[in-house]
Amino acid sequence: MYFFKVFILLIFLSSLLPSQELKKVSIQLQWLHQFQFAGYYIAKEKGFYKELGLDVEIREYNKNIDVVEEVIKNKSTFGTGRSSLLLDFYQKKPVVALASIFQSSPTILMTTNPTIKNLQDFKDKTIMMTKDQVHAATVISMLMSKGIYTDHYKRIDHSFKLEDLIDLKTDGMLCYTSNEPYTLDYKKIPYKIFNPKDYGFDFYDDILFTSQDMIDNDPQTVRAFYEASMKGWIWAFENIEDASRIIFKNYNTQLKSLKHLIYEGKELYKLAYQNAPNFGNINLKKMSKIAQTYNILGLIETIPDMTSFVDPLSFHKKKFRLGVLTNINETVSLKKWDHLISYLESELYFYDFDLVPLSFEMIEPYVKEKKIDFLITNPSLYILMKQKFSINRIATLKNRFPQSDQSYSKYGSVVFTKKNSKIDSISQISGKKVAAVNKKSFGGWIIALDLFNEFNIKPSDFIEQFFMNHENVVMSVLENNNDVGIVRTDVLERMDKEGIIDINELKIINSQKYDGFDFLVSSKLYPEWPFLSLSHIADDISSEVLSTLLQMKYDRLHPLYYSSIEWTIPIDYSPVIDIMKQLKIEPFEYETLTLSEFIEKYKIELNFLVILFIIVTSWFINEVRLNKKLNSEVKKRTNELELANKKLQNIAHIDVLTNIYNRRYFMQLAQKYFHLAKRNNTPFQFLMIDIDYFKHINDNYGHQVGDKVLKIFASNLATLVRKTD
């Protein structure tokens, strides 16, 4: 009984403790309550906001409200808007787009006026729209594409009454595909729809946004609101009927029927998940298309930098960390690889890549602990990481000689001294001071070490000193601190081009010449640096990165030496393994023992091997037969691998569905033939073909039938063109 009383007392006292106070925020809607905003209602009603510490007020729209002004003046924390938000950003209003609920705009222009047959008939007519719809990119673009500009019709404020359209109090009204058509069909009133998508204008709509002030000062609240809202939206679309009942009960200010709300939800579902890798996706590439449209229409003079406007908290990008071995000056290294990062992010716009400079000592722990997702490093470190952690190569670097069209997928070591030095051969290095990069540097030490072995020169024969990067090695020789230096090929040429050194002040020891290789070199050539993916990276992501790397061309980058790189499919790295085994470099190091020492140390293992040998010989004949079968299977797998590699090379050029060249390869060919025609002053024609009423095929028969139509169309078209077309 005593313990029961204590328990009751504890419950009573806990009720007196102050509960965690919820943070009050608000969202201003761009329209009246309906399924269009279901995600926010569900997040509130299901407690998703409360779980993340938020008390959210959902504010319905009225015609006296400017949603953007409400948000930037902190009267409302968040807002929903249209593509016209871009115009507000262009006008220096501090708005930030967080997500686009609809990947395709549901906004349409409707009329019940029987005299309006086409868009040109809206000239001198009235169109009803809200303030934020005045510059709705899709509708305005559609009208202007047919010569109807904003001064050709009269805009009147939206009354929110469909009866005004029915009673011809307005000739046109901006509506939603999910809303007004349902009501007019129900009332059996004839109408005509002008859908921007049918005119080639298909942009984002219902954009969740906030102010720059919130991003700068309270990103935690922004993130919490975003996460709870997206959770609400996903629940709403997975449970359309249940969500509609909640709206019908608590938010039905328009007095819609439950059936109408369910219809609306199903229609909006199609627009929300159309061609998007994740719900709510918004990205710079598609937003740039809207900006280009505004620019063409004369609504903006230039295309703004929208980095701070579109998804600044990276809600819709998958983040990857790209580790890079910085065996050169870190500033130079960042310049070199920043261009690669920019290229990857511009082509793979659903991914974010963070560059992680790594020293030789940092490579292994970062790979082991999976602190990076991809890695660019030297070949010997790749072999070591592959042996220890099953890391995979997906591409090989192709380096370019300055001012040359030739690129190389191999490199070597350069052994050099000052021009006035008396050292002329490798054999004369004995007893000298030798500067190198690091014992793990392939081009800056390991390759040269193998070269020295050919001349019977061992590390104990000279005084070695390591400087951690190539630039320091070069400067130590020029400043007479060391007699000989070892760097990888291309370092001397780059430093000379950048004015850091005069290459004529140096002398190359054991200079070699190879056909098609223009860099100074003293050694044999070995495979260039690989681009690696760690074991936790999915194959499809690695394939996307590979396909993008293969498309990376020199003319796409800033024409500086440090950006002159390309990539090719992985080449054979077995020569790297051979040199590491010969030099007994980890993981191929082993100790040397005399025969008697070996027998004594491993006598247990040797006894086991003898027994095992006896057992093995008893079924050796059967094993031979099995090996024959296995050899046959290996040949088969080898052929499959060769076919897979060929297919991988075609990924960048062939459209998977139609098996014809894709847009990217078309643009490459077009540019090539355009310049060829320009140089030869010959005619150059483009033939553009469209499939009429293709949308009706998708709508009436489904996308699978639409795909078959595309395949048949492409197949027939391919038989009609010449090989030179």
C-alpha cells in the first residue's frame, strides 16, 4: 500500500512539471482550404509537427493577402507559392524555395464563353486571377506564345466563386485541373480548358517557401517544419480517402463533397509524383528552365544565380563525400578537383558532392570508417585499399599535356637534378641527397625505387628526404637543399606553365621517350589514378557517376592546366601489383627466412599440408574434369564481362527505351556538324518530328502503351534515315 501511495504521488508531481513549450510557427496558403494543402493538415492533425516541437497555424488565403509579403515581413513563417516566386527572388526579395509539392503545375486557364475557341480569342477579354497568379510562368508563357501579352487582356481579382465563370462575369479563370473541372462536369456545364502542358510549358507549382532570415537564423525550425510537412504529404497521398475525410471534417470551408475531395487527391497525386526522384523535389536545373522562359518573355533581363534560392539546405540532394589524395600543394589540388565537383553536380543535379582533401596517412582510416563515399588516389593506394576493404574502381584518369589534344591514361616518375649538376645517370645517385614525396607516393617514390633497383641502387645507398608534396620536392632541388628530386610526370610542366619554375633550369636523369606520350619521364609508364567507389555505394549510383565521368570533356572545363582532365573506363592495374610485389610493398610484404628457420617456424602448417596433399591426390582426376568445366564457365563469364563493358560505354549515348541515340549524344553530334558546316560553308539542316496527340495515348491507354508507340516510332524512323544522317 505504501508503494502504491508513492507511485500516485510521483504521477501527481510529474503533472505539475512544465511541459516542453512548442514553438509557434505559421504557414500562409495561396488558396482556400482543399486537398491542395492536405500534407500540412495531416502533419498537424496527426501530430507530426508536435513531435518535432512545433505548434503550427495554417492560414487560409483571402484576396487582401500577398503571400510573399506576409513571409518576408515575418507575419507568417512559411508560405506556399507558384513559379512566380522566381520573379520575387529576381527582384531581390529574400525568399527561399524549400520544396515543390507538384512537379507539374495543375494551373489551367478555363472558359465557359462559347465564343472563345483558341488562346487568341482572349484578346480584349477578362481573365480572373489572384495577385500571385499574375506572373504564373506556365499560363503567361502559354498566352504569350500565341501573341497574347499581359496588356492584351484585362486582369480582374479572383472572387473565388466558380459561378462568376459560369455566369460569364469573366471570360477566363485560372483554375486547377483537380478542382473546377469536377464541379462543371457535375453540373453538366460545357467548358474549354487551355492547359500550358499542351503548349510545352510544364513547371513546378505549390512551392513551399520561407524567408532568407529563417534560413540564416533558425535553420533547425525550417528543417523540422519541412520534415514534418513532407511526412504529412506522404501520408496524405498514401491514404487519400482518410485524408479527404479529415479535410471534409475540419477544413472544408468551401463545402466540397467528400467525393470531390477524393477526386482532387487522386488528380494531385499524379502531379506530385511525376518524374521526381523523391517527393517534393526541387532543383536548379528545372528552375533554370523557368528562368529562361521568363527571360525570353522579357520578364527578367538576366538569368540569376539561384543557388541561395533553390533548396539551400539540400533537402532534395543525396550527399556524397569525394576523398582526394592531395599529393600536391593543397590550393592547387582544390583548384584541380573543384572543377570536377562542379561538373558532377551540374550533371547529376540530385546529388551533392563534398570534396575531402586527404593526406597519405588519412586515406586508410577514412576508407575503413566509411567517412567518404568515393575516392581518387594513386594506383598503389588503390591496390592496398582494394585488398583490405574491397574498394572498386569505376574509371581511370586521363591527363592532358598543356596546349595538346592528346590525353594519357598512364604516367610515370621523373628523376631530375639542376641543369648544372654533374649527376647524369641513376648510378651516380649513390651517396647523394634525394628528395621524394612520400613512401606511399606511387609517382613520387615507388616507381623511381623500382627504377633504381635496375641500376642496383638501394635506398640505403643515398640520403632520402620526404616533403609530402611534389612542389616542395622541386623547390628543395632548385634551392640546393637536395641533389636529386623525384616527382610524378606532369608536375614540372604544370609548375613551368604557372610561372613557378623555369623548366630549363632542370635536367632529367634517365630521360625516356614513348610514342604518343609528351610529358618528361624517367621510368616505365603505369596506369593513372583511378576513381573509386567504396563498398557501401550502390551499383546504380556508381554507374551514374561513371556515365557522367565518361562524358567529361576538356572543352567543358575552364581552359587551365589544372582542369585539363578526362576519364575513361578502368584500365588494367596488374602492372601496379607486379611492382608492389617486387618491392615487397604492403599488402605484398613478407619476411625472408632460411629453409631450416622456415621449417621450424611452420612445422605444424607443413604437416597439415602433407596430409592435405595426400588427400588431394586421391581425387585429383575428378578435379581435372571439374576444372575443364570451370574453364568453360570462365570463358563464358569473360565474354559476358566484355559485353557488359561495351554496354557500359553505350550508356552515355543510347536511350534505354527506344534504343536510339539520346539527347546528350545528339547535342554532341549537332555541335560537331554545326562547326563542320560553318567551316566548309555548307548547308546544315535539322529535321524535328513530333508525335501528335501522344498525350491522349498515355491518358487513354496508359504509359506502357505509350512506351510501345515510342519504340515502334523510333524503330520505323531508324529504317528511313541514312547512315550519314
